[in-house]
Amino acid sequence: MDLQKLIKEVLDKLNLDAGVLAKFQKDPMGTVKTILNTLNLDENTLKAIVEGVTAKLQVEGGVKEAAGLLDKVKGFFGK
């Protein structure tokens, strides 16, 4: 089973629907189970997917935050 493919599938769903993202933030395991409902995944695999998705979301959030700060600095200097 390709964990990276499953993580990408979950991320795609989260990025498309803010409601699903909010649900993931409250109940990551339950949300992943719902998104990947056709697969019979064991607890360890689910945990690995949740950890992978969480890590990617943190990286994406950091990139967006850095881009926002860069825009503010550009605005400060009038560029």
C-alpha cells in the first residue's frame, strides 16, 4: 500500500472543502477513515496517514504564512 498516495488523496479532499478540514482538525482519525472508507486500514496505517497529513498541512501553513509576511514587507517598502 502506497502511504504517500493515500496522504495525497486525503490532502486533496481537505484542500477542496474547508468543512472537511475543520472536521480533520477536530477528529483526524475519524476524518481519514471517512475519506478512505473503501479501504480496510489497520490502526497503525491510519496513524501514519494522519501524521503525514498533519505534517504536510503544517508545512503548507508555514509557506503561506511566510508568503504573507513577504507581501507585508514589500508593502512596507512600497514595492
